[in-house]
Amino acid sequence: MPDLGLEVLFKGKNMVRILGGLGVALQISLISVCISIPLGILLGALMTWRNPVTKAILRLYLEIIRIMPQMVLLFLVYFGTTRAFGWDLSGEASAIIVFTLWGTAEMSDLVRGALISIPVHQYESSAALGFTKAQTYLYIIIPQTIRRLIPLSINLITRMIKTTSLILMIGVVEVLKVAQQIIEANRMASPNAAFGVYLTVLVLYFIACWPISMLAKYLEKRWR
Amino acid sequence: MAESLLTIEHLTKRFGDALIFDDLSLTVRQGEVVVVVGPSGCGKSTLLRCINALEPIQGGTIRLEGETVEHKGKNLPELRQKIGMVFQSYELFPHLTVLDNILLAPMKVQKRGKEDVKKEALEWLERVGLKEKANSYPRQLSGGQKQRVAIVRALCMHPEILLFDEVTAALDPEMVREVLDVMLDLARQGRTMIIVTHEMQFARAVADRVIFIDDGKILEEATPDEFFEAPKTERAKKFLNMFEFHREAKQDDRK
């Protein structure tokens, strides 16, 4: 077996540090998810309104966020705001802002998609049964929307967790950054450490995301 | 004859510039089964959708037991409880079991007790041969089974009148019968029904009165025997001939 340099992980506090890095990544994604989901639901519902102005504004927001690479957004918020407005945002705060903006946009599109995928006939058949509009939403439309939405939004969460690997570029010390630091520090002693350490990072991301993916798969099957 | 239950007077309906109904009037009496036929696109389904105000109308009045059915009217939810509608595409609620599909509206809209409605629902399900499916989900049922559930769901609201909108049009041929049998059974019980269908033999068997619509008007209104044996208008003759032609053409194909 080739030398993967795995022993560096057990030097000093390296293992704790790398787990701490994962913690930072998870914390940032968790906070962003918690803000983006309710905001996304709100905006997604607004997107199904007929008002052309609301529609246009939301569409513009969604497209801009989607077209921009997350990295550009991160730079824009972290460096750009300092230049333009003199804000001194920390890397973590910038990351949370960007991930919330992105998560809200993606979530709103999922909500919009789920809402318009409910056939018109579902509204009509419940109206024909004498349900009021509010009752129709409460008993028929929202339960069906949630069933469609949960697997999709769980996938969004895993995407957000994975994308946090970009925030090392704005100086946040998350798992990938810690990994790089460990590799750098041991360059002389274990020149092969890169492979083993990055492999560990991969495993950590996997451990964080896999159960979430499985949950999505399970819910999708159950509600099909 | 019994008193009139549903009265449509001078109905005008437009989709944009297209005139669907022009001054259409129709009265349906208590216990009567009216079958509506006509070429596709003549507005048969639209007529049913106007009756329970799923479509706004541009003129005329529709009254059920003297009360005006109005699109966006205040009493619409109450009125719609008296109008049971069964759609071509069943439109069961996919997230609920068969039983819950049936119970939801009586419990939430009419605030009836669960046990009371459940008993009634199970009796009906047994009658249409679906008692063992009570806890299945709609996706586990065949088209014919779904449509029978949809009929039971409408019935458990105790409607005054039932509207059937081409309920067998989406079904495989071997499933058509099981649905039509349920409807024949309902007709025998003396329920008031308006049926839009392309099943001419069934129309003849079930109808008290046949209405032929074309060009936004009722062109013919007759007993089923009169209509199918001796249609008065050229249009109706042509329409009925089309069915004959199809049948002969198929026999030729087989040779």
C-alpha cells in the first residue's frame, strides 16, 4: 500500500481541527438553510401570483443569483461591499449572506415549481366539493406541495453543504482550509499527506451529506 | 311532472371572442336524467362547468332550487355542496387514501361526524365493489376504480344533482362498463343527473331526455327513443351517422 500520509491526521490536534473545520462548514450551511427555507417558501408563493411586477422582480433576482457563480457572489459580498460601502463583513457573515441569497433563490424556484405542478383540476375538484379557497389550500394543495417539496429541498441542503468548500477563498477556515494547512505544515515530514488528508475531507463530506440524501430518497419513495 | 330543480335561462358564454353558448335555456326536473350529446368542442363540458360556476358566464342566469349560482358568488361553497361533479380525469386527491378522499369534504365542509360519514362511505364503496380498497391510495387503483371512488366521493356530500363530465372518456374499454353500471344504478334510484357522454348506447339506456348541442344552442331535445331513432335535425342525423360510420369502418378493418 502506498504511503498516504494518513499519520499526519493523528499528529497533535489535527483530527480535532479538521472536524472543527467541518463544524464551521456545517454551521454556515445550517444557518443559511434555516433562513432560506422560510424566505424561499414566501418568495416562491409570491412567484405564483399574477402580479407582473412582483413576478418580474423575483424572476430577475432568481436569474441573477443563478447565473453568477457562487464564488463571484462571495467575492462581491466579501470584498465588493468593503470597497463600495466600507462594510467590514467577516468571512463567515459574508458566506452566510451569500448562501442565504442563493438558497432563498433556489428554494423559491422549487416552491414555485411544486405549486404550479399541482394540476388546475385539483383546485377545481375541491371547489366542486364545496371547499372554500382557504380550505382548498389547507387540505389539498399545501399537503401535496410539501410532499413534492421535501425531497427537493433536502437535496438543496446537501448542495449547500458541499458548496461551502468555496468559502476558504474568502478566508473562512473551514474543513478544506484546515486540510490545506495540515498538508502545508507537514510538507517536509510527510510529503504524501495531500492524498490522505483530502481523502479524509471527502469522507467527512460524505458522512455529512449521505444520511441527508438517504432521507430524501426515503421520503420520495414513501410519498410517490 | 316533478318540480324543476335546475333552471338555466338565456345562458351566454364566451371564451374571449369565441361564442360558446348563445341564449341557451334548459330546465332539469327533480329525478330526471338528462344526457347531453354533441360534436366535440360544442361546449358540453363547458355547460357542466358553468352549472357549478367553475366557469364565469357572460349572460343569463343559472338557478338551483331558486338560488342563483354565480361565479365568485358568496354562497357558492354552499351551493356547490348540492352539485356533485365527477370529472373525466377522476381528480382524486393523490395524497389521501380512498376513504380519506371521500371523508374529507363531508367532515371539513359539512362538519359531519367521522363515524357517521365513514359508515356511509363504506356502504357506498361496498355497493360499487370497492370496499377492500378503502385504505388504498389512488395511485394503486385502475382508472375505472378511481372513477367509481370519485362518484362515491360526490355522493357522500348528498348532492341534489350530479354532473358527469365524460367520465368514461379516459378509461380503457373494459373499464367503461363498471363505471356506467354504477351510473345506471344511480339513475334507477331516481337521482337527478346531467351526463355528458360519448357512449351512445349508454345514453339511450340511461336518459330520460337527450339534449343535442351544436353551435352554442340546443338543437334538439327529445326522449332517447325519438332522438336515436328519428332525429329531427340534419345536424343530429349527421352526428349520429358518424358513430355508425365508425362502427362499420372498424368491421371492414378486421376483414
